[in-house]
Amino acid sequence: MSKPPYIGRFAPTPSGYLHFGSLVAALASYLDARAVGGRWLLRIEDLDPPREVPGAQAAILTTLESYGFEWDGPVMRQSERHGAYAEVLQRWLNQGLAYACSCSRKQLEPYLGIYPGLCRNAGHPWADTAIRLRVPELSYQFTDRVQGPFAQHLGREVGDFVIRRRDGLYAYQLAVVIDDAAQGINAIVRGADLLDSTPRQLYLQELLGVPAPSYLHVPLITQPDGHKLGKSYRAPPLPIAQARPLLLRALRALGQAAPEELLELSPSAILQWAAQHWQPELIPRVLSRPEAQLL
Ligand code: GLU
């Protein structure tokens, strides 16, 4: 049997503009797809309107275009996908897999982020509460193409997690898995900050009865002081005029060859060259080099 065609994606959240860390993730997912003649889809993860920066969606598309990226087919927007999320949520509520949780933030403080199941059997009505998904007392594991084996025990290390927030917004974990399945994504390349979301997503895929994609988590880009990119630190947006040098810098952060002569080429020609020379086995697990840091 021949291998199914590669379908990858880039899925930015418009809570800000693309920064150097986003470029590294976009570039890795793009090159990994194009190197094998695969498809590369774009999905805007606009699940959280209050956190959306006005104009960010349009700026993301313009920036990607000016950096030479070409996506296949129409852009998917999660804001247009609520029907699909609601259907799955209702099914799991009916099956008793998901339940309403009325716990306040304060009540949960002592549990350090691992939900202790307080509302599991409370039978609260579903309206105006958070909805959590029951997790099994099992470890979910996978082998990341760069980070290697990774395992997490969902019961002990995560607990029943929120799939719809109290304010009615759908959670990232739920939406990302439903949409990756709907778009036929079979190869996920993204930032290592999502490594520990992956076991939850494997469990969600199991519940939905869809195959797990392959995973490649690229190393994280750090703040200029070497710290992890935090919410309080606003990474500078990617300057359109600097597309070529920043593409080279992103290639080097991914451990790839990036000869200076590439600066003579257009951004899309740089991407074409890089896809022909793509060596994912050279991607480092973590970055300690100066290129890894933000502008
Ligand atoms: N929307 C997520 C982000 O911008 C990425 C989701 C994913 O790649 O799974 O961090």
C-alpha cells in the first residue's frame, strides 16, 4: 500500500502578531510538508475573541505571504467551526464522558492545576458552567520526531480537563483535535510549548476514533535574556522588510544550512531552496545558540 499524502498545517492564534518563534514553527511545518510534496494548510485559531488583537488576523496572512509562504486551499477559521465542536461536546455529555464543573478558581488553587474530580459525580446542569472531560488512569505516550519519547499519565499529571470554558468559549485542546481531524492533518509540526498538550490530544483522538498524526516539536525561541517567552514579554512582530535575513536566521535555528548567497533570492525562492535541502534530523532539541533568541 502506498503511503497517504502528507498533510501538514500552521495554526496561529491571532492574540498577537507573528514573531520570530512563530516564524520558526511556520517554517519547519512548511518545509517538512513541501520537502515531500505534501500539502500545507493554514488555520486561524480565533477561539477567544476577547484576547484577539484587532488586525492581527490580516497581519498574519500578509506577513506569511511576504515571507514567501503559500498555503493550499482556503484558510480555516475556528470561529466558523462552533457547530462541529458543539456536536462533539453534546455527544460526550450524553455519554457521561464530559460533565459540568462549577468549581471556582479559588476552590481549585490548592490542587496546583491538576483537577481532583470534585464535580465528577455531582450531576450539575450543563448551562453556564465549565465542561470537563473525564480522563482515564492511563499514561499516553508517543515518540516525537525531534524530542524523542514523551509520556504523561493523564489521571495523575493532568486530571479531567476543561473542553468548554464557563464563559462558553471552546478550549484549544478540543478544537485543535476536531479541526486537525476534519482537515485530514497527518503530520503536526509546532513549538515545543505544546509537547505536554500532546498526550491530551492523543486521548481526544482516541475518543473521536481518528488516527494520531506524527509529531515534531521544534525547540522554543527564548527572550533576549534567555528566558522562555512569557505572556508578559511582547515579542516584536516580524518586520516585512527583513524577510530574507530572518528566514536565514530561522533556518539556522532549525539546524539547517543557510548559505549567505540565499540573501540574493526572493523569499519564495529561499523557501524552495530550503525545502530541497530540508534535513529534519538536524533540528536541535533545545536551542542555546544566539540565533535562537528573539530579535
Ligand atoms: N494555535 C496554537 C498557537 O498559536 C498552535 C496550535 C497547534 O499548533 O497545535 O500556539
